[in-house]
Amino acid sequence: MKFSLKISAALLLVLTSATIAATTEEIYKIPISRVYGPVRPSTVGRWTQTLRKYGITARSPGITTSKGPHSHGRIEDTTNLARIPLVDYDFDREYYGTVMIGEPPQAFKIDFDTGSSQFVISAKDCEECSGATHYDPKMSTTFQATKASKPLHPSSSSSLTAPHDKSSSSLYGDNPQPWHITYGDQSFAEGYLGRDRITLDGIQVQHQQLALVTNESTGFDDTIDGIMGLAFGALSTSIASTKTVFENMMAQKLVRQGVFSFYLGKSSLNGGGEVIFGGMDLDRVEPGHTLTFTPVTKPKYWQINIGNIFVNGQVVRPGGGGNDDEDGGEGRGGGHKKGKANLAGIMDTGTTLLVVPTKWAKAIHRKIRGSQELGSSWTVPCNLAIKATKGNKVEIEIEGKRFGIPFEDLVREETGEQPGRCYSGIQTSSASFMIIGDVFIKNNYIVFDQEKKRVGIAPLKLERRKTETASLQAEASSNGVSDKSPPPSRRWEVQEESSDVDYSVSYDDSELVK
């Protein structure tokens, strides 16, 4: 299996007062304005990156990858809580926030990824590594190198050998523990393991393991600082078995509740986002709805069971041929309507798209008028949202309830090959499971309950997000703060950049689903 690390640039921080039922020492709310990346194709790159992340080797033939108060009152338990604002980067392509490492703190743009479990960060002594800002262990008084005192557990997709460039090994002690990952396309990343303090909104996690990148091959994107894996620590075997940051938060009793939650904004609604460690914000939920919880079926990934998939209210079922296959699987006799898809789905905040098995991608798109195949990928009309009637959507059924993706969110960037054709937000893979990425999560509020090993889902309240964010931006503008000028007084701010990066780490695919 693979774990991916991708971070983009341009973090803008607009500090406002918090009016939650807690003291300002307990919670700091920092609204963030939207940031756009450079105009470029992103869907194919994000799609292939996701396949690589999960160890799916299938590629797409015929496609070339181009290189004021802001309060939410209903928080369950306002003590021992960390709220990290997120930047929505480049057309909802990825989301990142600020994390501090070491003492004195070094600030980094970090992707919070529920599809992986390691904390990977580029090291200062790597001249060619990805990332706008590299972690410098020499500058941190709390850094501790990991000694290679006992063997790790290499998987079939990785080899733990000393990094190619050993000139920096003195920074990590006399006998540093190396790690090395080689991917199916022969690209690689490698470095040394160490531990340091992680600070999230005032909460300090001690002795967190870091996979420091000191050498990597070409072929990675060009702007990543690091990725914080938030899957289960049991997933992490090919680098080293360790607790994730949130598992350490729980073990060190830094949070009162063993849950964290995600709100991802939309670029069409002024972007933004937030991850909360130790609680949830129920004001994010659409009025009239409550969280639906479903058990994690295999606590390595946030893997859950999917009941059915619907398009415009019609159940989708891949057929075995004939009419079922042609009409997208509904079946003219209706025999499939009572069945269940029984797909495994992985809730992954670090994936942009909804990636489904090939036969399901075909069945879904056959129910979306104007969809076409392009190699192994799928496209939709760029004006799909305009032509679609209100309420047109793809829905995923979980615990008997449906959670939607409106057609407008299926329209990605233009393919460049056919006028009026855009890449679809739903793409295909050769795997038998579904990867539920941001195209779904930005329409639903997601709670990850690590303590009870379950996932909570509810429709996200969208219109209020638009109104509040617009007023915040107007307030920031009136105070002389713009999208291009982060306030200089914040000692932990990250300067604006204009690129993005991508790391991946392989894991054994056999560990994914039953």
C-alpha cells in the first residue's frame, strides 16, 4: 500500500477573536482566506497519485500528466481541543494547514491525510527534496535521532537501507535508523527516522516519530513540506510501526475525546476548511440532520462498508452484460434494486477524487448524460452543472442513508483534447474498493472516532459557510489584510508560495480489505 504526501503553498492567516464557550487560552480560531494555485491540469495528476498511494499500478493509457468573531457554538467539549484552519488550494485540489515542529518551533504547510499513517517531512540537508520549507533537526533542541538498534519490518514494496547520500548522517547520530521506499515506477524517497515535538494550536505532542526525507528521485511535484498521516498506526509497517500524531495525543492525554473531524470548504463558496482534534463542531451540520455513524471494518485505514451508489435517485449496479451493463446497472426487471453494492470504502482526506472500481465508474458515468471515456479516465461536459437540474447528484449510501455529491462538483478542469470536455471528479482503478476523497468530503461533515473505531457522516451546511467566509474576507480587507499579505505579526506564519509537491510511501496491498 502507499501513503502519499502532498502539500501545496500559500498560507494566509487572518487572526480573529474566538467566541466559543472556552477561554482564549484553550482555543484559537484562525479563519483563512482562499488561495488559488497556478492554472494547470490537476485531475490526472491527483488521480494517478491516488492509485500510486494505494499500491494500484494501473495507469491511464493515452493520457499524459502535466507537469470579526467567527464562532461555532455547538462544540462537544471545548477543553483539550486543537482547531487547525485549512487552506483550500487550487480548485479544491488539496487542503493544508500550519503545523509546528521542534523547539523553537519551525512552521510547515502540512496535509492532514487520513489515508496514511506516517509523518513525513523534507529535511534541511536535502538540497533537491520537495517542499518550500525543510525541517532542520540541528535547530531543534527537542529533536532525537532514532538509532538502528533493532530491525524494522520491511514489506515487499520497500527496502530499509541506508540513504544513498550518507553525508548528512552525522546530523542523526552515529547509528541512525534509515528508511527507504521504492515505488513501482522506480522513483524513491529515503532518509532517517527521528522524533520531535509537534505543536498543533497550542497542544504539544511529545516524541512524535518523523520520517525525514534526505534524498529523493525526480518526478515528485515541487512544493510539499510534509504530510501528517491520520490513519491507524497499525498501517505503518514498511517504514516503522509507530503511533500517529493523534494516537499520541490520546496516549499522552492531550485530548479529552478520541475523535477528530474535518470540514473542507469549496472554492465556489470561498474555500477554507478546518480540522478539529479532540472534538467536533456540530454547527457545520446541515439543520435537520444528525451524524450517522458506521463502524470501521478494518482499523488500518478508515475503511467502511458502502451500501449502494445512486445517480439522480436511481440505484447503480454494474451489470454482467446486456441491458444491465448498457444502462449503468439499474436493471430493467428491477432485480438489482433490492441488492447491495457491498463495496469497501476508505475515507481519505488526502485524495482529491472519488476513485471507484472500473465497472462502477462505467456504471455511474452511463447515468450522467454526456459522459465519455478518455483512455481509462472519464470526462463530463464542462457545462454539466449548467445543464443539470437542481438536485442532480451522485449519492453514496452508508448505514441506509444517502450522502451526496452534486453534479457541479464532478466538473474538474478541461482535458485540453476536446473543447467543452472536462475531467470527471469520479475516476477509475483496478482495485475492488472505493477511495472516498475530497469531492465527497467537501459536501459532508466527517468525524473520525479513533476511540470507538467508527466514522460519523452528516450533510455539510454550505450556504452559511459562503456568507460567513465572505463577511470575514470583507472584514480582513477593511483591516488592511489581503489574500496576498499575511499579517506580519504572527511568528509562526508561512510565507506564500506558488507550487505543490507530492510524496508517496508504499504499503502491501494485501492489507487493505478482507
